[in-house]
Amino acid sequence: MENSNVINNSNDKAIIKWVTVIAVIVPIVVAILLFMPSKLDLAAEWVYFLPHLNAVINSASTLALIAGLYFIKSGNIQLHKASMTTAFALGAVFLVSYVIYHAAAESTTFGGVGWIKSVYYFILITHILLAAVALFPILLAYYYGYTDQRSKHKKIVKYAYPIWLYVTVTGVVVYLMISPYYSF
């Protein structure tokens, strides 16, 4: 029994290192793509569809996260795992789509005026900041859940879940607020 704990702790340390590397590299890559002076020429207008797809993916992620919470509160661990794996997979697809879009297209400027502009930028800034820090606890929570380390999973989920849910919901809100200003 002790050996399995030692092995598990050793595996945990290696996974935590990988999670840390990924959680640092991804926001850096996204920032570089957002602020690079010239965008990649992907030779197609199809990338302008991606913000709409991203909103659908974020909406589906939100529903999967809410379903996951419902299922775990109901004691249905299998459906909880399925829901959270769905949310995790959707998050990965979203990230790829988001990176492709921002590598190829200029960012859209919000055109609203008055108090709505302040609301938009508050939501956008909190969304960006929390999205940048969300990856670490999400990956760790998923790992602990996947490896059935329930006590560690529960501890990290207290932080990961609300951040993840906020990021998916505000992603849709930001999209809805800026979508009238997209140029196609």
C-alpha cells in the first residue's frame, strides 16, 4: 500500500510539472498570437466563422459543466465523468479554434459607447485573466478525477469549477456583445 502511495506521489509530481509547463506555455502562445504584428495568411475566409463556432463550443461547455455538477450532486459518477470529459474535450477544441482565429484574423474592436463599454471591458478583462489562470487547476482537477484521487480532486475543483464555468459563460457574453462589430 505504501509503495502505491509513493508511486502515485511520484507520478503526481511529474504530472504537476507537465501541467505547470502547459499552463504557462498556452497563455504565452495565445498572447503572442493576439499581439503579433502580422497575421498568418491561411488563404481562406473560413477563419471568420470561428468566433461563432467558439460561442457554440463555449455554450456546450457550459451545459456540460452544469450537467457534470448535477450528476455528481446526484451521485452519478459515471455521467459526471462523461460530462466533465465532454467539457474538457470541448475546451481543447475551443483552444485550437481560438488560436487559429487569432493567428489569422485581426481582433475586433468593441463599438459600444457609454456605460455598456465599461461593462464589456470589465467582463472581457476578467474573462481573459481567469482564462489565463484556469488551465492549471482545470488540468489538475481532470487528472485527479481521472486517476480517482477523490480527495485531491475535490480540493482543486473548489477553485477550478467556478473559474471554468465563469470563463465559459463570459466567453459567450463577450461574443454576444462584440458580434455586431465583426467584419466579414
